Amino acid sequence: MDEGKPAYKRVLLKLSGEALLGELSYGIDFKKARSIARELKQIHDLGVDIAIMIGGGNIFRGSRGVEEGMDRVSADHIGLLATVINGIALQDALEKEGLNTRLISAIEIRAVAEPFIRRRVLRHLEKRRVIIFTAGLGSPYFTTDTAAVLRALEIKAEVILKATKVDGIYSADPMLDSNATRFDSIKFLEVIQQELKVMDSTAVTLCKDNNLPIIVFNLNIPGNIKRAVLGEKVGTKVF
Ligand code: UDP
């Protein structure tokens, strides 16, 4: 591996809504959005094409509505719209760093975001625009993890960068079990068989069937996105 040379030409970064919480317990911390944007600018400057799938958990998750007695489909529609709100905030932060961006929504909101048209998105990436995918797959009963994998395959991203608040995948919950150990790398089948919490099972299976690796890493350690892109040891690689 050449020092300073990216290991991947095109990446899909899965950011959960919680990534935008920063110091808050609800909503969007704009300082946090700016700091993520600064890190993304650095890897964009290395020549890496970037697409992001943004979640909505900092605002609303469908499961919360269901717990309160809502219809699942209506609850998921609220969750989908929450991801669009996050996408607008992230777009603003990225543009403040001087990056050109395109906001894509899987449900039609024409005044705010483009629809997903694969060839058009590929053209944006060729023109070095950062793509922000919102509204997941536009369908209820899915998560933004599964949406991230499908879009990554469609745009031929070489890796899913799954940004989390933990340092990777552990044998058990490190908060509850002091013997929990972190894997440097692990096979898809082991993740599935051991029911390790990485992404939802649909997303992991889709990666496995299509040989799309996932790197799970801690977003709260500055420089980690770049380390992952440079192919340095960071978090856990699922392959
Ligand atoms: N959602 C959905 N279909 C999708 C993606 C997301 O219905 O394709 C809804 C679902 O209610 C979910 C919410 O949007 O709870 C927010 O997405 P997610 O929970 O994946 O966000 P994250 O956990 O990454 O913040």
C-alpha cells in the first residue's frame, strides 16, 4: 500500500442520524455536521468519490411510532422524512467546505432533492459531486443500512464505511461484558451466525452475496474516515 494513496476509488459512507447528534440528545448539532464535512473534504481531495446514505434516528425511527401505537407504514414515512431533514443539514455543511453536492431522495420532494436516477448519479460522481442519499429506499419496512448497501452496489462503490459510536465489532457488548474483544476483521458468515450487531441482517446478507466489504469504525475519533479510506487498520473489516 502506498502511503497517502487511497485504498478505494469510490466509497459509500453510512451515517446514522445519531452521527449528527454531537452533544445533543435530539436533533442536529451543526458543529458536528461541519466537522464531519471537514473530514470528508480531506478524502475528497485525495480523489475519492463519496456517496453518503444518511439515517434519521436522531429525529425519528419508525419503531418509535409503532411503540406508540402508530401504523407501521405511517411511522416509517415519518422516519423517511427525518432522513431528508438530516440530508439538507449535511448538504449545507459540505457546501460550506467548498464541495459540490447533490441531494437525492428516494421519495419525490422535487423542490428539495433530485429523484434517484442511477445514470444521473453516476454522472454526478464522475463530475466529483458528493452524493447524499436520503429517504432510504423510499419504502417502509426497510432501514437506511439496507438502502446504503443497495445504492453502493448500484453505483459500484468498493466498500461500505459504516460510521458508528463504537470502535468496531465486539464479541459481546463491551459496555456490559468486560471480556468482550474487538475483531480486526471477521467474515460475513460469522457475523450472521453469531448474530453480531453490525447492520441489520438484510444489509449484511446483501453485502455477503455481492462481496461488498464493510468497515465498521468509530466516527467520534478524528481522522478515522481518512484512515479507513487509506486502508489503514481501523475498526473492524467485514469481508
Ligand atoms: N426508513 C424506511 N425505509 C427505508 C429507510 C428508512 O422506512 O428504506 C425509515 C424507518 O422508519 C427508519 C427511519 O426511516 O426507522 C430512519 O432510518 P434508520 O432507522 O435506518 O436511521 P439510522 O438508525 O441510521 O439513524
